[in-house]
Amino acid sequence: MATANNNIVLHETSGHIGKQIVIKQYAYGTVVTKYPDMSNIKPSKKQKQKRNKFKEAVAYSKAIINDPVKKKAYSKKVKKGQTVYHFALQEYLNNHKND
């Protein structure tokens, strides 16, 4: 793992390059790591449930932003600096905590 502070090449860069390296941004600087090998990782039953819940929340949010009427109604609820998509995602997850 390598770290860099004030690097003009990687400044505010994040993501992966191919499936070889991953670039992450933290408060203390940029971190470059090897791409993780997740092929032998098996999610637990609870992880699968959480992932499915999040998948449902994403579908709900996309449905909101793809419907102009709903999107306009939601845009009135959204706080400054927040998107309709993320507001709807948060709302879905908060309303379905115990499902």
C-alpha cells in the first residue's frame, strides 16, 4: 500500500484501474492498493439480506428520479447539497429498517 499527500497526478482521483490497482481518498491523503480478490469470499445470510434491501432501495430511488412528477415532488423535500436520488434512497432504507 502506498500513500501520497498533495500529489497533483492523483489529486481527488478515486476508483480502480483495470483490475490491478485501487485509488482511495482519505483525510490524510491518497492511498493506492492492490485490487482485492473477492473470488473466495462468501457473504453471510445477513449480508445477502442487506444487499437485497439496498438493491430494492436503489430501484425505488431510480423509479423516483425517472418519473418527472415524483421527482418534482421529492425535490421540494430535499435539503441543500442533497440529491433527489440520495434522499429517496435514505427514505426507503429508513422506512424499511425492520423488514
